[in-house]
Amino acid sequence: MMADILHSGFDGLKFTIQTDIPDAFRAQLASAKEHAKKSFADSQLQFGPFTLSVTNKGARGFTTHTGDFGAVWLFQDPQDRIQNNPGITVDFRAFGLATGGLAGAEQHFRACMEAFGIKYVETQLRVTRADFAVDILAPWFEPDREALVVPPGTRVTEYTGVAETATVSSGARVIGLRAGAVANRQLAIYDKRAEVIQQKKMGWLTIWNAAREEAGKPPLDLSDRDKSQVWRFEMRLGSKQLRNKFEIRDWQDLQDVIGDAFTDALGRMRYCVPTPDSNRARWPTHELWSRFEGVVENDLMANCAGVLPSDVIQANRAAKMRELDAQLAGLFVTRAAMSEVTAEAFPEFLESHVEALLRQMQEHPVSLADRIAKAGAKYQLR
């Protein structure tokens, strides 16, 4: 059956930066926010080639954006800090990611930070969200909740409206499925055509028709649903995956490992063709899922390291423990020789000497807890 790929790429990307904005920039934002409150319209600040729109929102900070092809920038007010919250949050816009990708987003970020006069180092960056989407023209398709094969305990939601989050009556046409949680790993399959029409995001029609023109096909007419039904397959990864599991924190980590993160996520969920077989693992993969999976793996091939950072950390830790064990064994053998202990008496010597070592540790001026914490910090192996 017909299934044309109209677009693929990152659809969401969010960073936080653990730093404060400078005083001069804060004063400009405060003045612009006050003007926005009085005029009931966004205020514009110009920084070289960038126009920063400042809204009247943000109770203890400043909510701003750099346009549809830029990002939403949330700045905490350093004079009214929310404790333990990042000073800056950057949420990149979908159209900017669709046209510029990761490289364009990074370029926009670094140029804006320089223009705003904000100092930072790479270790202050934290990536908290990344979404990758594939738009498929497939008028014959309709999502089926039963066709999703997901890990046990994963919540699956079926909905019939762009903003709905609860399962609805079976009489309505299903226009979307969601499985999983945004903070961890979430799959979304939904009617992108309906969203474009309802929210007037006609920029997507331009992107789709550019792909149609390149393929030598006529443009889509959204008024004809039977010929313009576009389904979006989207995988969303949150901080539990990006930071905790894959150790992705800054721009270089994204470039190096984000492909591994999405490949791993795709391997844990599947959209299938249901059969009478009671073993869902044997259900054949749906052709649209195969197209989705293939596009993601192909597009992100250059962003794969081929191994989980957590696996590398564990391997390094195990190697270090083996090294230390070998050193301890050698030291105990030498200590036994100095005490004229025979090989036959070595096991008994080892047991008794452990007790002597414990007494020495208890008599040490620095507590054992502090010494263990210090050693642990030294050998994090990250």
C-alpha cells in the first residue's frame, strides 16, 4: 500500500544551562517585560541579527523567544532565584529543527548566548528532551491500540482530538496513540494533517510539498483527506534516557550518541499487525513501523557510537576493581612473607589481618565514611 515519506528529523530539543544571566541583560529584560505588561503585547529587543521577543509571562523570571525558527528562552531572574532550578532553559522550535537540524540548533544557541552576553562552559549544559519524527503519507492507515507491543507496565493512551489525553469512546475515529512517559521514553503516532489544519501550521504543508515536488509528485490538497492523510510517528526521549542511561549532556554528546539512544528506544516498542497468535512477540511488524524505524536509523547513523556509555563505565569500573584486587593480593603476600607466614597458614593469616586493618581504620583521624566518599569521587570513571 502507498506510504510516502514526506519529512524526517528532530521535532523537539530542550537544554538547561546552570548559569545566571548578566546584570545588564537582566535590566533589559525587566524593562521589556514591564513594557509588555502595559502594552498587552510582546516587546522586542534587538541583539545584532537576533530579535528577542519578551512576553509579560514569567512570575519569577522572563519568558522570551527568538521566532518560529529559533527557540523559546526561559531566564530565571537572578534577583529572585528559584532554588535548585536551572538559570536558563532553551526549548528549540520545531520549524527551526526541521529546516536546520541539530547543527542549526547548536549554531543558533551559541550565537544567541554570545549576543546576549551570557558566559557559560560546556559542563553547565544539560539536555532534557529530544524528539525525532517521521511524517508518512498513508491515507489508508488508522492507529490501532492493540497493535502496539510495548514493555510491561507502559501506559498506552488512545485519543481522537489533538489536545485530548484520555481514552475516548470507540465510536469516534482514532487519530492518535501515545505510549510511555515524556520524562523517560514516549512513542506518539498521530494525525499530523488534522493538527496542521486545526492549529494553522501551514509551514508543514510547505515542507511536505517540497518533498512531493522533489519526488516528481503533485502537491497535497489538505481539503481532500483521502489523498492527504499524513501520520506522524514520533519518538520522544526525556532526561531518564538521555542523561541517566546514555550520559548525553552537551552538544558533542548529542552528535556522538543520540542515534544510539533512539535506536535503543525503537528496539523496545513495535507497531505490529495483530494475528490470532497469543504470543504478541511473534506478530509481524507493520510496514509503516518498518519505514519509521528504517528512516530513523538511516538519518542518525552518523550519530551512533555503537555502545552504551553505561556499558563503558561498567567495564572501566570492573577493570579498575580487578587491578586493585591484584594489588591487594600482592601486598598481602608480601606482608605474609615479612611475617614468615607459610603458604599453608596464609588463609588464617589473611582472616586475622583483616581484623587488624579494621582497627587501624577506626583509629584513623578521618572517618571511614569520609574516606570512602573521597575515594568514590576520585574513581567515578565517567
